[in-house]
Amino acid sequence: MSSCNQINERLSGFLDGELTQGDHQRVEVHLRSCESCREELAAMKEIKAAVSNGYVVSELDHERWEKMMNDRPARLSRGIGWTLLISGIAWILSLAIWEFAIDNDVPLHIKLPISAIWFGVLFLFLSVARQRIISYKTDKYNEVKI
């Protein structure tokens, strides 16, 4: 039985061809005489075949997915979701900036560089967003599906 345990530990490697020549031969010799290990190997082969064949997505599934993701309720809910997310983040950032600006405990020589960093990040973000919107509108490969 301990021999079966040792062989069972090597069956996956045997199936994948990853064993050394000596281990491969030991497993082969054992499989000739042990029915339960042969059954275990057969079960592993079935599992490997099922996993490697996998699920093939047909063109119909792609079309159905496209239709489902681009229908009116989906587009509307995505638009509402993005609007709420961006407005919430803008609100929180506005409050944080306001609290930072009116805080008298922070000296001016600290407030100015921190404000410059934040406004620099904001302007860079807005310029990149503007460029992306412009390129999205004029991109001739926008409708190409991969």
C-alpha cells in the first residue's frame, strides 16, 4: 500500500511526462500490476482531457455578449455609475482641499507646496483625460474588434 501511495504522488508527473526516466519506469512497472493505480491514472486522464478541451466560446456567444453589454439599460447604468463615482470623488476631494485651505494650524510655507503638487496632479490628469477624449473621437480603429 505504501508503494501505491508513492506511485499516486507521481501519477500527475507521469501523465505530464515530467518524471525522470527511473521514476517513469517504476510507475510503469507498478501500473502493470496494480488495478487501483491504473483506475486512478485513467480518472486523471479524463480530467486532463476535459480541462484541456475546455469551453470554446462560439461567435454567437460573442455577439450575444456584445448585444447585452451595449443595450440601452447597460449603457445607462454604466453612465450613471461613472457619474456618481466621479461626483463622489470630486465632492470628497473638494471638502479635503477646503479643510486644508482653512486650517490655521498648517503654516503657509507648507500649504503652498502641497497645493502646488495637488493642482499639478489635477491639471495633468485633466490634460490626459482631454487628450484621450479627443483621440477616442478621432480614432479610425475605434470600431475594430479583436
